[in-house]
Amino acid sequence: MPTPIKQNEEKNQGNDIKSLDPNELFQKFLSKVKSYIKNEEALANIEKAYNYAHTKHGDQKRASGAPYIIHPIAVAEVLSELHVDVASLIAALLHDVVEDTGTGIEEIKAEFGETIADLVDGLTKLAKIEFRSSQERMAENFRKMILAMARDLRVIIIKLADRLHNMRTLESLPSLKRRRIAQETLDIYAPLAGRLGIYHMRSELEDLCLKETKNEVYKEIARNIAAKKKERETYIKEVKEILENELRKYGFKNAKVYGRPKHFFSIYKKMLDRQLAFKDIHDLFAFRILVDNVRDCYEVVGIVHAMWKPMPGRFKDYIAMPKPNFYQSLHTTVIRPNGSPAEIQIRTHDMHKVCEYGIAAHWAYKEKATPGNGSTDLEKFAWLRQIMELQHDVKDPNEFLAAIKVDLFDEEIFVFTPQGDVHPLPLRATPLDFAFAVHTDVGLSSVGAKVNGRITPLRGKLQSGDIVEILTSPNQHPSKDWLNFVVTTKARNKIRSFLRAEERTKSKEIGKEILEDELEKKHLNLNKLISNRQVEQLYKAAKEGTLDDLFVVIGYGKINVPELIEKVFPEHTLPQTKEIKAPSHVPKSTGSGVLVSGLDNILVTFGRCCNPLPGEDIFGFITRGRGVSVHRTDCPRALDLDPVRRVKVSWTDTTRRVALHRVHLRIITLDRQGVLAEITMAISKCGANIQKAQVKVSNDGKGILLFEITVKDLEHLTSVMKAIASVPDTILVDRQS
Ligand code: MN
């Protein structure tokens, strides 16, 4: 049994100071390693890696001024607490050598072998990834990370330890950088640690992020918890004793009870979710009971429920239905008479090991074990495999990102077929998601569902434990609307590919008509061109593989047909006697200030749904006959638009921004005389035009002003909003669309 990992109250904070002696730190780390690795050769290799890294980093310093080598030692130490294998420890010691000292990966390979070189190489590549800037880059970086994970999951475990130590020692960095790192950690690495089952690491990362990003809240929680230290200790001791006595009475001599306050971030989330102040949060404590076997777990939960009233809806059986990361436990929340609610987790000692080490348990060092290779173990992680498949299937970066967020970071619910088969689904899944999980054909022909025997629409929300029966009809076909409420990637992809096939058929018909019309204008006949095989020249000139493909791209409006015909059959050009009219589906120049695939002569309209402004991230969507419609990358409609018809667009430089853009603003003010006039003045002073204005007074006597104004670009809008906000008695200014 490995030594239990320390709770997160001691965070080794501030150990990154100049006075620390690397050799001393290394010895401390080595003694931890020796507690579970006895093999002399392995220990010698670890020492060799340390000396190598120490020499390579030389007198490099961290931002704090401490010797750089302290960082890799600390990362390795975090990992030793997870009892990872020798290769991971060595790779941790070497993880910044290639990145920071210009050493070649070949040299690492020669010195330490291929496995370690691969791990270091993976970490070097991950070090270059930053999860910010545009959605597209972010999705691309996600892809890279997933690939690194797929090759060898140890890379990610080491990366998490690296991030943990960097978070623990943030204070020497400039505040902007600190916030960026904390936000990235909160968005990506903390959920990943949770998904990999390394829960104590997730908690610590989250708390460190909270301290950085919401320092006031962090301090408030810390202050409150510290103020009640005595009370808290008494409470934990009391509950622990009652539980222990009761369990002993029933003969559970080996049962161990632990109590602790919940971590800060989970308290913060609860305050946020339920809009509560700290003083209104009562379940601040969590208790854990460890027993010998599964039967004992269920018996113990029975005893607990007989003693204290369970809170309805809070009992969760992750033993019968383990989480995808193999987490197993029973969870319940009970209310003591005149006491606050307490969360109680009950599991076996073995299950607990999995909770503490998570995925790392799979690489836990075992004497005589052959060094593990990531790929075989990967097979066990269904969710990771799904993401791997996804990254082949989904080419659109925004869609990929959205799917990852659902698949990687959301909690599961478990739903049953009437036959008792269980399907794990993400939170907020609908009966339609369930239908697609059962079988694609069931999904495609769903008309409704019975949830626990009651008729429920396909868009309803499922709960864990629901029994779902899907009603189907052979006449049913997926509709676009379905995309608005399904949450699983599988359902979304299947619906979309059905709609795409349908749309392709339609586009083919339209494209064929357009081509026939245009050919006719030049006295050419499509059927003739087909029979004498000249049609090949047409679709080859358009770089399409078949005539059908050509029809489709014409139907989508992606091709200038007269130009194509002119290029292939120039001798058929008629003398230009008639007025030249651009065909309706050929976009023309508008000076909209947007480049479509680098061209500025394409007809462009702006999505009414999001009214993009110059300076914002945008994408284009090819409409039929109306040119390209431009949306903000974060437009809620963006995901529903067919990715096949998506095109890259960009703003032209400022000097060419001639068009004015409509924006809706909502302003809330105190109801004071003259405030409207002052705001109107502020807007005009900034050079923006007011198109429409509406004024209301709310029940609590506040003024609500709705303005439609036109601005030049994002910068312009920002200056207008600033000017409004500086008018006295303005409470809030926000952009509606
Ligand atoms: Mn590092």
C-alpha cells in the first residue's frame, strides 16, 4: 500500500527560493523514490539523469532567481508521490533540457535510450503549446496535445506535474503572465487532471487558480474557514467519532473514517452556481469511509442512511457504474439533526488508490514489471479513444473544440434501455442523444421517447437512472433543428452527415441547372459535351474529380461559371453586343472591408445574429445566391452552419473600412433627470450615429436604454462604450448583438 498523498493544505509554497540547495532537494526526492523503488540500477539511472540535467542547466535561473534545476527536481518529486515508473521520473528530470539548453534529442536518446527520449520529445513539443489566441489555433493545439497523449499518456502526467509546480511558484512572474497561466490551467489542465482521475492534483490546481484569478473570493473563503478553525475541527472530530462508533458496533473493525473541509474552488463553484454567499453554504465538509470490500461499502451506506437522513437525489453509485476514468465510490449527502449537511464517500482501499493516483496508477512502478508502453493501456480508455477518432473525423476546428469540451470535461449521467443496458452520456443529454448512442439507425428514425414510461419530446433533458425507450418511424428523417439540442458528438455528426448528403443532392440539381443555362448562353449543350466527352475538360479545369462534384460546387456557389466556360471553350465566346450582366450567383465587389479567401471582390453580408465588427474574429459562410455571410467566430449560430460551406475571411486594413456596422447596446442607469441626454451626447461625441433608441423604466426605478448605433470597428465601439460608462449614474453598458 503506497503512502497516502497529503491533503492539499500544505502546498510547499515558497520553496522556490534562492537559499535552496539543489543537491539537498534531490536527496529529499530520492528518499521518497527509495520508499517504493529498490532496484539499484534504476536508482543509479535517476541519479545520472539528475547530474546530467544539473550540468546542462548550469547556472540558469528561474524567474525567482532560484537555480533552474530546482524546477525539474520538484516536478519529479510531485510524480514520485504518484509512484510513477522510473522512465517518467527520469523524463521529468530531463523535461526542460531540450527546450531550454539547446541539447539535441539525439543526445538524450544516446544517453538514456529511446523511451525516455520519446517522453522528453513529447514534453518539449507540449511546452510550445499555448492555449490562447484564436479558436482555430486553440483547436489545433488541442489536437497536438491529444496526439501526444495518445502516443504515451505518461507525457501528460508529467506535463500536469510540471504545471502544478509552475502554479505553486507563480509569484515571481509579471501579473499578466500569471493570469494567463492560471486561466489556461483552469480551462485545460485542471479538468484534464480530473478526467485522468488524479483528483488531488485537480483540487490543488483549481485552488491555486482561484487564488490568482479571483483573489478576493479566495481570501474571503480562506478568512472564513480560518475564523472557524476551532468549530470546524470540533465538528469533524464529532462526526468522525459518531461514525466510527456506529461502524464498530456493526463489526467493521478495519473501517477508516477521514474528514476534511472541501477545497476552496468547489466552495466557490457552489457559491456561483447557487448564487449564495459564503455564510449560506453549509456542506463545507466531506467525509470518507474506507472499507475492505464492495459488500461492506453498501452495508456501510445503509448504516449511515439509517443514522442520518439522506438528502434526496444526492446518492450516487459509482461502484456499479464507474466513471470512464475508473473512479469508483459511493457518494451520499446526509443531514444531521440540527447539524449541517455532510458529504460522505464510501469506497474500498483499492478503489481509493485509483482515486488518488488516477491514470498514473497504470504506470505505478512495480518491481519486475516490464516498462509499460502507452498505446496498449490506451485501449482501456474509451473516452480517449473516442477523441482520437473524433480528430480524424472532424476537420472543422471550432466544431472539434466544442466536441472536446463535451467529451473531455463534462460529467456523465447513466441512462438505461428497457432491457437494462446502460449508456453513459454527458450532462444535459437528450433522448435523441440516447437514441444515437443505442444505434445510428434508431437515432435517424426517432420520433419521440418514453422516459420512465412517460412520453417525452426528443429534446427533453435526461437524468441519471432514467429508463428510456425510443419511438421510431420509418418515415422520419433528421431535421436541421435537431442540431440545436443534441449534445453528443456522435449524434451531431450523424445528423450532420445525413443533412449534408441531402443537401448535396439538392446542390447537385441546382448546379446542373446553372451549368446548363450558362452553357446555353454560349450555344453549348451539356448532353452533347457529355456524349463527346468534352465535359471532362470542364470539371478538370475546375479541379473536380467528376461531373457530379462540379455540379455540387456550382450549386454551392463556389465557382464562377461563365469564367470557367470561357476558360475551357474560348472559341465559343460571343461578340459582346449585349449588355454584360453578372449572373446573380456570381458575387461582385462591394467594398465591404472583408477579404474572402484573400479576394475582396466577393459579395458579403453581415450576420444579423451577431453583427461582427472589424477587429473581431470572423468566419464566412457561402450562401446560395447571396454571396458570403460573415459571422463572429463565437456566434451561437456558427456551429449549426455546414462546415463544408465555411470559408476563411479576414478584415482588410483600417484605411479601407468604409462600411458602418450596426450594434445594439443596453444601458442601465439610475433614473435621474438628464441622464439620457448626457448619454446621447457621449455617443455623438465619439462620432457614432444613433439609429434607434428606446427608453424604459424598470420596476425598481432604474432606467433601461436600448440603443441601435453604427460604428466603424471594434475599437470605435469600445471607445463609445467607455464614454457611456463614464457618464455619472450609469450602472451597466453591454453589447446585445
Ligand atoms: Mn517545466
